[in-house]
Amino acid sequence: MALCPRVESSQFALEMLGISKSFGPIKALENVTLRVQQGTVHALVGENGAGKSTLMKILAGVHQPGAGTIVRNGNTCAWKDPSDSLAAGVAMIYQELSLAPDLTIAENVWLGIEPRGPLPGTYSKSRILADTRALAERHGFDVDPNQKVENLPSSTCQIVEVLKAIARNAEILVMDEPTSSCGEHGVAVILEMVKKLSRGGTTIIYISHRLEEVVEIARDITVLRDGRAVHTGPINDLKIPDIVTLMVGRNLSDYFPKKKVEVGSTALNVSELSSQTVENISFDLRWGEIVGVAGLVGAGRTELARVLCGLDPSIHGSVAIDGRITKIAKPADAISSGVMYVTEDRKRTGLCLDLPAAWNMTLPCLTELGMKHILNLGRENEIAEETAKKLSLKWSGPGALASALSGGNQQKLLLGRAIIAQSRLWVLDEPTRGVDIAAKIDIYELIGRMVADGKAVLIISSDLPELFGITDRILVMRRGRLVADLVTSETNPEAVMQLAAVDKGRT
């Protein structure tokens, strides 16, 4: 590790002082200061592109600052690579986890630092099992070291990443969107984990777009906007609307811009629909209506969407659109019937990341654009640019690769497909997962405009405040069944969670 000269004693576990960084002509960070108290949870928030990732990559030794100083335990540090940062007790847990799925929890925790076995080139399996159990118990985690990572829920994978970091003597953890792929139960598990770590003296920098989580667990907060720190201080001085205003630089009187829309006739009628994963689902969705689908992970929410949109086959029941029984056996049937599905995993199952952004918007609907046999690239780009304006899409142009866009703008590409295809019925699975506040509000406003134009939206979300903020009704699912159809204004989150989590007749 690079030499870290001693400076005057500090009350902070970590200080990043006057950090600046440019990539060519683009200023990613300008004179940013971040001070983190020992044993606390410090939230770092900002829109995508605000500079959070660049700042944390400098902390992790991935990037070198153009100007500024890092102080760790009173020592001024210059880290040339991630191994320097880790040796100083700082570990980065990225949103895309770095675990080996075919290895056990214990093997992942000690990968690369395995205790030696009796023979050269071997390691002691019994010792890594015992050490993993001891490590987990010391920090209050209940895990089976013999379990393979590929069989674990997202929340447990986060615990494994934490154990992996602690096994390498990390004292400061940077957690980047740790709950982005978790349902309500998984979120609760991770938040409790963060609280336990903090109580035990671990210092945590917590990055999340879910401000409800940030307010619950953080003691202090730093807000970045356009590469600058615009606020830092105790979080109890702020409410969520205050944080949002700091992030986006403008007043937002309504975090969920839901408008009153007159609903029309029945758009979608689902009657006793069953598949391998859902059973006897029946509900209606009307034109001009936004209906949410709530439930825990594994409740069958995504599976219902996949059956409705022809991705999975049904084995019983019927679907009617505008009063006509409609057979949807494949996604093309859904699109031709005016139904567009937006997947919950934009990177793996939604986008072609190495293709131009415009292509990602138009690929599913080339026939609708009159381009079944011959592509009119000029017209395609023109349509894409028109759609980008409707979406408030930030890009360098139609030719920009989808991979170069932020998470929120990638999500807008998927929504752009529904606009270009002129779909009347939108099925949205976690449409705001992993996107920043401004992009969320853009998406909410877009959904509002669509239903005001007479379209209908079915939205699956693990974010209950989101469902209560924008929907007219909430369908609650549990174990592949629909257990409640509730008017949003006549219920509350606690009632929804009770229905989602507890079997009838149990307490």
C-alpha cells in the first residue's frame, strides 16, 4: 500500500477532502468533501450521474483523484489500486455482487485467503466451515456455510458479501444499492444487518435510491448533485421531500404525481387463469386505471405477468381484452393485441446493451413501423428521437449504446417501446427498480399521462409507498394466488403486508 503519513488526530473513520475528478472535458467531481463518523451509517445519495460511483471508485482505489486527499484513521492515503484500499480496511460491495454461484458460502467468504491444509496446494475445509460459522455468529447472522450461493436469496447474498469483506479485516463497508433486487422481506433482512453491523462498530457508507430506507437507518447524509456535495449533515434534520429537492435542485411538491383520471370500460378481464406457477387468478383492469400487484418474493407476481404476456403458457382460464377473449401464446401475440411487457431485469432480459439505444426501443415493433423487410434507418432514428423527448431521455443520440446510459435512462428505453408500439395496456414489472429519484418521477408522470390518454397500466412493485402513491387499486398475491383486491385509498401498507405474509387463519 502507498505510504500514508500521519496527520492530526481526527474523530472521523474516513475523510475525503476536496476530491475532484475529470474524464477528459467532463467534470465528474468538483471539490467534494465526505466525512464519515466511526461506527455510523452515512447515506450517500444523488441522481444517476451525480458522481456517487466516481467518488466511491476513488475511495476503492479504482480511480485516482485529480485533486484532493483521503484521510483514514488520521493517515493521509494515496491508494493506487483496490488492494491498497482493502488493506486499509475499506471494502466496496457493488450492486452487481462478485460471488461465485457454484461455490458454498464458506468457500466464497474465504476465496483467495483459504487457510492452508496439511498438504501443499490444499486448504482446510473443516476450518473454513468453522471460521465462517464463528464469523457469522459474532455478527449475529444465521447462515449455513455449506449452502451453495446459487440457491440463496438476494438478501443472503448481501450477507455473504459482508462476511467476505469482514474476513479481510474490512472496517468500512460501502454498500451500493444493496436492496435493489429484494422484496419486502429481503429489504427488512438487509436493513437489520446494517443496523447490527453499525451497533458492532462497523462504519457503513450506504448508497440507495430508496429514501425510505436511508431515513430509517442512516445517522448522517451527504447529497451529491452534478458532481458537487450540496448538503451534508444529520439526517434527522431532513424529511424525504427535502432530500429529493436537494438531489434534483428543484422543489417537488408531490413525490408521487398521481392525478385524478376518469376510468372507462373494462380493458382487461382475467378469469380463473392458471399456469404452472399461478392458480385461479381473476381480476379486471379498466381503461384509465392503474392497478398495482403486491406480494413477497415468490408470491407469483412476475409469473402472472409472464403468463399474461405470452412468455409462459397458461393451462386454464381466459384473458379478454376489450371484452374479446384473446389467446396470447407468445410475446408477439401480446404486442399485436396492444399489450407491452416491461421486464423487472432490464440488463439481462430487457435490453441488448451492446446495440444502439434507438434499436432497443424499436426492435419489438419494427412491423408496426412498416419495417418488416426493409429498415428505414432515418425514419427509425426520427421516431426514436421523438419518443426520447416524451420520455425526457438523456442520451447523446439514437446511436448511443444502451450500455452507456444510466439505469433510469435504460428503463426509459423499455417504456419507449410501449409508446412506439402504441400499446394500450402496459404490464410493468418493477419499473423504477434501481433508478434515481428524478427518473422515478419522470416514469410516474409518464404513467400518469398514459392513463390520462385512456390507456391501462398493471404495475408490479416491491415498493409499497410507490404502489400507494400512484395506483387506484392493489392486488395482493401470496403463493401463486390472488388473496385480495383492494381500493388503494381505503387500505394501508400494514394491511397489505399482513395479507401478503400471513396465511388465512394464522396469526
